[in-house]
Amino acid sequence: MSLYTRFTAHLDTVLDILEADGVLPAGLNRKPVTVEPPRDSSHGDLATNAAMVLAKPAGTNPRTLAEAIIVKLQQLDEVASASIAGPGFINLTLTDATWRAELAALDAEGDDYGRSQVGAGVTVNVEYVSANPTGPMHMGHCRGAVVGDALATLLEYAGHKVIREYYINDAGGQVDVLARSAHLRYAQALGEDVGAVPEGLYPGDYLVPVGQALAAEYGDQFVGAPEADWLVTFRTFAVAKMMDMIRGDLALLGIHHDIFSSEAELQAAGKPDEAEAWLRAHDLVYDGVLEAPKGELPDDWEPVVLPLFRSTKFGDDQDRPIKKSNGSWTYFGADMAYHYQKAQSADQLIDIWGADHAGTVKRIQAAVAALTEGKARFDVKLIQMVRLLRDGEPVKMSKRAGNFVTLADVVQEVGKDVVRFTMLTRKADAQMDFDFAKVVEASKDNPVFYVQYAHARISSLGRRAEEAGIVLPAPDLSLLGTAELALVKLAAQFPRVVEGAALTREPHRVAFYLNDLASAFHGWWNMGNDDPRARVILADDPALTSSRLFLSRGIGQIIRNGLALMGVAALTELN
């Protein structure tokens, strides 16, 4: 149990006592009550809004209630003092022994420090990447891939059972274009001069090996054959090859999915029909005519009766067709069925989408609310674009890839860890610049370097103590002073950061926290530049050296735990 969780429990016990004593009425909603660090550290170590949020429903004055709460909290051995701020906020200062005990707990728990059971018993399906199977992964996919993967890891660490899923969009017109593009490369592999790739086909050279594989598999069987004879065969073959390529590209980032769901298989299994039948049975799909488009009507518009989902019942601005006039499923109809399928094996669903899909969020949220009868929490995380720069100038596209920059090329140049960390240094819904020069820059302005540098510094301390021939006694944490305990207080926030990031579905919070922790550690380290007695390694004071090394190792443990959530390895030395 983390320190913040423990004090939340202490506060709950106090409120229970006040209820039993008649100071508070029974049954008050305590969900708005928080225990967190005060905004100003000079006010104390912990702050709670309990009196502020409970006073009104209890029919009492916040300061009066705060005084009653403080009387009980001051009886705890861990509390050094308590005070009331403003209209009724409660600030607590904990004993130094409490913080030293937390540092010892950090060391004892190691890799598990920060692990939580806040999601215990809850299964979450996280669907991310889901790029069309028409080519290699490019940097347009990268940010969503990293955010989704880090979020899945974070949720697991917070106690959830997580299903990592990739949805293969292999039922649309884009895979027919892929098949025709592969057929062109097939003909090329058999010696035909195909000339320039025609407009409308995928031009990338990545399809050349696919054409060669098709030629090896089928010989000249489909040379000159009508499209109907080879389209399905080439489509299936090419999609499989593209998915092999995509899996390989994702593996470069350390990303692996549990499930790959095929849209084509979903439709072949009749899942959209099942979803429609369920919705009709619950009067949530009806046959109707869409409203005419606003403004001047297109020449080809005519009113057509279509099956419409009552999405306005769930907050959408209009009801949505689930089928086209030719009887085929709309994108929405197919997606609705897919989410219906996902909800069969998960309590909560999370989709990681590009920001260009923002317009479809409301309708799919409405569909999930309908199909799960409001029981499944469903979040859509929108990921903004990444602008690639080199020394401030836009990066040129790749001809081999077909006018985009491949993920593989970027990982090869700067490394997996740099890519992953950088993608989490901003909120997912904020646009990002990825400058090849800046992400590898050895500067405190580069959070990737700054955090790794802190860990490398810590890793060097044990070697330096050994080289100095210092015989280290068991650490005596009572030797740690105010500056050291300030670091412990920041380190102790890690479990709280993990829980908050998991509950809000915001893995970037971990990256922000690690940068703050690294900054605090570097600041503590740099005190030794002005005061030699503030250094970690003191040849004439083995006892203090041992205690400061113990603290440093604790900070290093937090950095490793946080980086692991991000899918980033902690470096023990920098080149």
C-alpha cells in the first residue's frame, strides 16, 4: 500500500469515527475527497479537501469540520503536525521517520514499487495502431502505437487484465487496390516491363518482394488472366505479407499484440448482422430516410430508405446509417459490430485513433453505449500528428516507401528508446515536433537524455565508491537530512502518479513525472559542486556515503520502474 493510499485509508477511518460520534451524517459521498501533495511544499507534505467537500452536505462549517478531523489525524504516529489553510483545507506534515520508512519500503519492493490493484478484476481491451494493411508502418502510425502500448502496460501495472488488439481493415476498397498493385509487381517479377506505376495504385518498392513471392508461388498462372480470377487470391496473399511486415515494424518498437482481428472475417462470420438484430430487438435500429444535406443538394442525391441506428438517443447529432443503399455495410456499421465483439470479452474498451477520426467519435460511443446497455466504459484517445524535422526543416519523404517516412528507418537512426520516450513527452492530443537532432541532443532540454543521464549517474556511484576503496556499512537512514528527504517525498509520489495515469488513460504523466524526478536528482547532485560535504561519495564518511547511496539507488529504482512502463530501457552509462 502506497503512502498516499495509506493516508486515504487513515482519513476514511477518521470519517467513520466522526460518523459514529454523530459529527457527520452517515452515507455521505466521499468520492470527491482527495489526499495529495499541497501545491506549495512549504504548507506541508499532504493536503486533503475532506472538510471542504463534506461540510455542505453535512450541514456544517468547513473549518469546524476540519478542526474535528485534525484532532483525530494528529493522533497518528506518522503525523508531526496538522493545520487548516484558507476556508478549510487540511495540511499535514509527516515525521522524518515516516519518509525514511517509505524509502526503505521502496527498496524492499523494488520493481513492484508503484504497482497498484486499482484495476483489479477489470478487463480492458486496448485497440491501437490498426493501420491499413497496405504497406509498412510509417511515422504517422508511430505515436498512436507507442501511446497505446504504454497505456496497456500502465493498466497492467495498475492491476487490470489487458487485451492488446489490432484491427485489420481488410474488407474495404483499399485492399483491392493493394491486390492490383501486387499484381503489377507480380507481372514485373515475371519479366514484364510495367513502366511507371499507374495513378491509383500503391507505388512503393516494398511491394516488389510481394510480387516476387507471388511469381514463385503461382508462376505465370495469372498472367493476362481476368481480374476476377486472381483478385481474392492476391488480396489474401498481399494482406498476409503486409501484416508480416507490420508485425516486424512494430517489433522494432517492442510492440506486440495479443489479438489481430480481421474485418473480413468479422463480416464473413455475420457479426454485423448479429449486432443489427440485437439493436432492432431493442428498438435501436429502424428503417428510415436520412435528412437531406444542408445547403444546395447534390445532383445525385435522392431519398433512400436505410437501416438507421438511433444514435441521437445517446447524444449524437443525427441517426446514422449502418448499411449503404447497395446493402453493403457502412464503415460505421462494420465498426459497430467490431466493438460489439470486443465488448463480449472486456469490461472496458479503449480505442487509440488519429485526430482525423474525431468526427466519428460520438457515433461509435453511442453504439457502444447501446450495445453494452451502458455497462462498458469506452474511451477514445485521439492522437495528434507528429511533424518530422531535421535541424528545424521538414524531412523529405521516402521514395522506397511511397512518399512517407518509415518507422523502421527512424528507429534505425535514433533507436527504439528515443522514439518511444519522445512520443510520450507531450499529451497525446497536442501536436508534436520530432526533430532528429534534438531528440538525441545531450542537453537538459531533452527529457530523453535528462532522465537517462540521471539513471546513468546513479549507476556510476557504486562503481565510484568501490574504486575509492570505501568500506560501506549498513545504511543509517537517520543520517539523511532535509535535502535528501525532499527527494524521498518526490519519489513517494510515483505510486500516486501511476494510479492517476491509469485512471485518466494518460501515460504521458509518467514521462512528465520522471523528468521532474530527474531534475530534482540532478539539483541534489549539483549541490556537491558548491559544497564538498554535500557530495554522495565521501571517502572520510562511509556511513553517510552508504546512506546517500541507498537513497540514490531508490531514485534509480523509480526511474527504472517508470521507464519500464514506457517500454524504455534504463541506461547505466551514456556514450
